[in-house]
Amino acid sequence: MIKQRGVTLIELMVVMVIVAILAGIAYPSYQSYTIRSGRADGMAKLMEIMQAQERFYSQNQSYIAALNGDASASPPTGLGYAATPVPSDEKRYTITAAACGTAAADVIARCVTLTAAPAGPQTKDTECKNLTLNSRGEKGISGTGTVESCW
């Protein structure tokens, strides 16, 4: 009797099923991880720009909507004014600046809110969506999650 060598079709199919099950479990976890880690990109850029805002405020007694630092592009008053969005380092978010509230007293000279809107692959982040940070130190989100879980 001749002894056969090699892998049978059944054995190959069993291995493929096992690999498919493992991939089906691992891939969604990986996607979730990349979304969560992408938030760090937006948070870092928000903090960086807020530090620049505070430096500008300490020298000029006013915040600025122009995130490139050009004071002439930022009106001293005006509600809802937002400059051209600034991309985060990894291009996962775009950052804009606006006055904190909608009341007449809420002008950008007194309080600024920075908003990081998701871009590219980060748009799949439905838990947090937009990340916000204002000059009062208040953090926020626009998604279905909580501020504590997103920040």
C-alpha cells in the first residue's frame, strides 16, 4: 500500500474556515482601535491650537478666528465666524474656531470654541463625531458617546 502525502481538500477547508472566523473577529476590533487612536490626532491638534490661542490672548487681550495667526483676517467681533479649517497632523480632523455662544455678548474676542470635525477614515467615528474645546476649558462632542469616553 502506498502512503499518500500532502493535504486533503477537507483539511484545507477546515483551516480556511478557522482563518475566516479569526479574521471576522479581529478585523472589527482593529477598525475600532484605529478609530479610537485617530481621536488622539484631533485632540492633540485642538490642544496645540488652544495653546496658540491663549498665547495670542495674553498678548492682544482677544482670541482670534484665523487659525493661521493672521490677526487682520479675524474680525474683533462677530458671531459664528470661522476661518479656513486647519487639518490635523494626520489629516483625520479639520479644526475651526468660532465664538463660544450665540448671544450678542459671546464674541470671539472673549471666548473661542475650537471644533475638530472628522475627515477621511475618521468620519466612521459615530461615537464622538466632532470634538470641541473652548477657552473656558470645556470639552464636548457631537456623537452618541459621552465626553468622558471620547476625551
